[in-house]
Amino acid sequence: MVKEIARKIMRGVMTPVRANYRKRNGVEPTEARRELPNHVLLGLARDMIREGHTATISVKGYSMRPFLEHQRDRVILAPPTELNIGDAVLAEIEPGHYVLHRIISIDGDQVTLMGDGNVQGTESCQRQDVAGIVTHYLRPRRTLLASDPRLQRRIRIWRRLLPIRRYLLFVYKAII
């Protein structure tokens, strides 16, 4: 009950801020799009990446907030040459089920993943199940290299904030 009241108050107070953010960052309703099921589209992307090409995919879902936003951002994926903690990767965690999450640990061939917008819960896969690594983040008006030092610093800070991430995401969702 208290949480619902707080949510309504935050939404009411933040409506002008949210509208300004959407206008400034290009988050506007788009014309109708045709979407392929994830297992089909991401399977094709995986095959292209394995052949040595890059693939650009639109982000679906909220598990990578605040770094990637649903249907606003796109990412460029390349073949994984070296996997490091903090890299965002496209991985097949079970046959036909793909996630775009960040590596939080590597133990031999076992890779553990977690979304930036998740407060608990991880996925695991093998090194060979990593289909691609994010090299660029494509936003409506700019492109960020995944290796950008400022971005890497923000990612490291965000990882350390895991204990209070739930509250930070609550405020972020109220603003967006």
C-alpha cells in the first residue's frame, strides 16, 4: 500500500520531467514495426557473428536498465575474442533462449551473467554459448563505444551499487 502511494506520488511529480526527458532523448512512439520472435532473430544474429560479421539488434526488455532502454537503444555485436568481467554479451543460456546481459564472473569455461536492471538472479552459460560481444551502444542521437573509459567507470560503479540498486531503479523508473 505504501509502495503504491509512493509510486503514484513519484509519477505525478515526475510527469513533466519524464516528458522533457523523452523529448530530449528521442523516446517517442514510433510507427508500427514488425518483430521476429527472439529465438529466430537472435539465432540468425548468432550465425552471422559466427561467420565473422557484425550484427545490430534493437534492445527488447528492461533487464539492462539504466544503460540500455527498451526499444530506444540498439547494440552492435561482434564475434567474442576475449571475454572480461563487465562486458555485455549476447548468450544462449538454453537452446533457443538468448539474453543480452553483463558478465559478472568467469570461472574456467563457466560464464555467469546478470542484467544491469536486475537486483537478483543470474544466468550461467559456457564460453562457447556466448554468441557475441557488444562493441557499440547506439542511442537515438549518439553512439558510444563499449570500451569508452567513462562508460566503463559508470558500469563498475553500478556493479558496486548492487545492494541499493532496487531503490535507484525505482527512482529511475519514476523519472523515465
